[in-house]
Amino acid sequence: MASHWLNKGMSQTPISYSEDQAQAYDTISEILRSAGVDLANGIVTPPREGKDNIAAVIGKAGSGKTLLLAQLYHALKDAGLNIVSGDYEPRARKDRRTLAILAPTNKAASVLRNRGVPATTIHRILYTPMYDPEYEKIAEWLGGNGDRPEVEGVSDLALDRALSFFTSNASIPGALAAAGLRGSDFITGWKRREEPLDVGFVDESSMLDAQQLEDLKEIFPTLILFGDPAQLAPVNQSGAMVFDALPEERRLVLSRVHRQTQDNPILDLAHALGDASLQFSDFEQMVRDASMRDDRVVIGQRVESDLMARSPVLVWRNVTRIKLIQAFRGAYQAPMEELLRGEPLICDGIELPLKHRKKRLDLEARGLIKGAQVVYLGPGRKPGFSRLHVIGAEQPQLSAASIVKIEMPDEEEPFIPFAARMGATFLHGAAVTIHKAQGSQWDTVQVFAPDIFVAARMNRTEAGTQLWKRLAYVAITRAENRLIWVVRNRLARPSGALAVDDLTEAVPSFELTMEPIEDQKDGAF
């Protein structure tokens, strides 16, 4: 075993690495040293022109990718690199090197943030905010880069509140909100990033397509990808992942499964899918056996509607997804013509013409990117607007012009209960396909097993692996603590009405004022 020290100079907690982790750490350290960042000696020199580096850390669930990413983050932070996140980006300084930690989705970024790693979305880094110059003085002061400012309309008491909040939470937006400022006061707009950054770490890189990788390479001369080769490749890449094309010496494979030492039955099931001879019936029996030994694995005789508002049922086929959504809405007696407060949505993109490009960037930069999980909080103050909570976003609550589409079984066109003429578009989020669930994790996950069985009967393969095994692997590894393997097409009645009490009110709500544009009981589904 190789050992490294966590947070050099701050903690004496040793981290024991396996041989493959230590080799990956050393290889990445050498890549960083060639780029002017010497982790061993804590020496940072200016970046070298024309020197581009890219490598990938590849391993299945539990192999220690996130641990390695976190340790590299701490080492780079201790070396003096400036961390660029979605919270606030200080003015660029030529004498400071930068690090950004990225994920393809809000949820994936929030998983890292919950582990103490300040991650943000790829989309948020592709664009850079434009700040109000007066309020930026407050942010610079809070970040230790300026004197206490005097800002018209902001009292000394408000500045004291901002400082007190920032001291406890280290959040610039939260501190400004404590001073009585709104997000739209501070951030006046967004633009495509013009100046490159420095070092970039990308988690869940199995989700990246070739164009996204090219965009990132334009921004980061040093780029380290972290990905799982057993997941599903992007739909437009013929089963290939972006790190597959890297030279072998830049593909750092973690083969040992560390978290299995915790006797995790969900990970045991996930890795059993690597057996080429395993049949679906054998795997389902393994799930049943695991459920008899450990309450973290459950055989569900019906879908639990109570869980669907925050943790969507994972399915393979769209027809199953639509039927489950209709069953969910029926169980909560949701009227056809409107949404209930607390219904889950999935962002399906932004429908705005080019002249509204600034508004598109505003929405996307604040978390409304395609695939974002959202909870409906009620109608906004303007016709066609919705108040929303974007799960996993750094500033989750906002109001935006919305187009909500409710898909119906056997109907080509969705039903639209209400809509602005243009704005953010949403599908219902009580059930999602396994492809769209990649990059997300939930405490408890329901997997609709009849859909996996259909995929097994079709005997399709992807990149040399049976499709049903990839689907099952991705689906069950979305569960952080509990897996429910649902075996029947039935839905349990909800225990109560939909609610939003679980969504924190501590994070300030930001209103996006886009110009108004013209203005049951158990049963089968």
C-alpha cells in the first residue's frame, strides 16, 4: 500500500492507497508538474504555453475515483491554486493558477459538493458571469481581496450580516442575500468564457460527447477525466466513451473495488454483472437472495408513489415511463389542466430565439440545463411563469417562463397544462429513462425490473456487453443507500399529499424576470 497525507500541513490523517490508486496519483502528479504545479514540493510556477495534457482515471463503482479526485483537489488547493466554482469567480490574476471541478449535471455536481469538493456544472464553466461593479466590491472584500467597501444603499449593518454569513458558510450569493441583495442585483448577465482557465477535473466523464470534450479542451490545457467504463455511452457515440481514444499510458485504470470492504450489497450486485455468462434470471435470483440478507436491497411488489416525487423510477422504455407518470398523477389526483405544488419535472431544454440569447444563458447558467431535475413550487408572478426548485443547483430557487409537457399513452403530442409562448421546457419527472439518470444519485432508487427483462429478451449488445447488463449496472449504482427492485407493474397509493417541506428555505430564492412573452388505491398502470 502507498500512503499520502490528507491536506498537507493541516491534518495528519494518512490516506492508504492501493497500488493502482497510488500509480494514478503519481502519474497525475507528473502531468501537473510538467504543467508547472509541483505537488510534492508545493511549488507553483506560471503555466507553460502550448503544453496541453489530458488523462483519464477509469474504474467501476467503488474503485476509489471520487476519493482520488478529492485528494487531488485538497493537494492543489494547498499548493495555492485558486478554485473556480459556481459560487463566485474572482477577477483573473496572472500570478494565480486555477482549478475547476466539473460534472455534466447539477445532481452529479451536488454529490461532489456534499463530499466537500466544490464542484459545478460544465455548462456553468463554459459561461462566465458579469457582475455589478459596486456589489462586486463586497464579494472581493469577503474573499479577502479588497478593503471593506462603501456601497450606496448597503448599510454597515448589512455588510456585517454579509460577513457573518460568509464566515459561517463561505457562500458569496448567500452572504449577499443576507445583506438584502438579490441574485439579479449581483449578476447582471452571462457571456461565453473568453479567457481560458488552467486545470480541470471532470467527474462522470462517461457522459461526455466529443463536442463537449473539445469545448473543455479549449478552456483547460490540463484536463483530468474521471469515468466509469461500465456505464452507458452517450447516444450519439456508438457505444464509445471519450476516454476510450486516449493513449494507453493516459488511461489510468482503477481495478480494485474499495467500497466492497464495507460489504455493500448494491455494489456486489453491480459488479456481478461483469460476468459474461450471467443470465437475467440468475441475476434476479441474486437480487432476491441479497434482499433476504440485507435490508438495503428490497424486492418491490409495486412502485412506491411516495418516492417518485424526489427519486424517479428508473426505466428503459419511454412507453413505461409515460405510463408510470400517468399512474403517479392519477394516484395524487392531479387535475389534467394544472400541476400540483410538489410535482417533479425534468428540464428538456430552452426554447428561445437568438434575440433572447442572454436569457437562455441566464437560465442555463443557473441550473436549467437539459436533464436537470426540478420541483414545481407553484405559479410565478407573471402569466406563464413557474416558481421552481432546481435539485442540486447552487442557487436552486428561481422563477422562469415555462412550457410544461405532459406525455400521454398512445398520443403523439403531449398535453400542455399551461405554458408561456417561449421559455424553459419541462417533461414530467416521476419516472426517467436509465440513460437520463446517469450522473445522478439518490438515497433510495426504484428500478423497474420488467423493463430490464425486456432488454434481456431482445439480446442487444453495446460495446461488446449485453445491453441489459449495462442498463442494470447504471440503474442500481444510482442508489446511494437503498435499492428497490420492482418486479410488478403496480403502483402503491401515496401516504399523503405532495409536499415541498423537504426543500430547504435557507438558500435564497432568485427571481429571473424574463420579459413576459405575450403574454388510489393500488392498481396496475
